Amino acid sequence: MTIHPKSHRDLMLAPVAVEIDLNLQRLRDRTPEDVEAELELELDKPAIHINREERAELVLRQALRDVEMHGWTARISDDAARIHLGGGSVSLDLGLSGAITSYIRDGVLALERTGRT
């Protein structure tokens, strides 16, 4: 079944998703420590001693950096594995890498305490 766009906003979903995906490329295939370092560099904000919600917000800020959303909304899923895009006649979930998900859920200090650095 082919889904046809119902509004101009629907037509803009693909470009929004692609821009978000491009913003996250530098965070993929890295360690949670590297994710944190890259976020600190890109967003010019120290990421130490922050909680899960703040880590998710940093990842979302990086994902949406310089993206014209065209009316779409974005949020990190409760399990920290996806960015949910909503606001049109359909919705879309963009998967996050394991390193990004781990960074959001556990940060880097949890890994250091367990000796998995």
C-alpha cells in the first residue's frame, strides 16, 4: 500500500529525517565516552554530572541542530533507542546507535565504575 502525502508538512518528512540522520552520523559507531565528548564539542556545553533527561536533551539538540523542522516535532523515545518524529499524517522513528542509547541511559560514569571503559 502506497501512502500519499496529505499536506505540505508530509512532503517535508524525508528532508527532516535525512538532516537529523546526518547530524547523528558523528555520534554513531563510537563509545559512550566519545559520544559525550562529541556532544560537548558540538554544543559547547559540559556534559559531566548530568542526569538521563539532560543527556537525552543534549542528543536531541545535536540531532536537531540547524534542521528546519517544517512543523514536525521530535522527541527521544522512553527507551532511548529512537527519535520519534510526529506532527503529520504519519509518524516516523529514527533508530539511535547502541552507543548513543547507552550514553543516554547510563552516561559514561556508570561504564567507568564497572570497568568497561
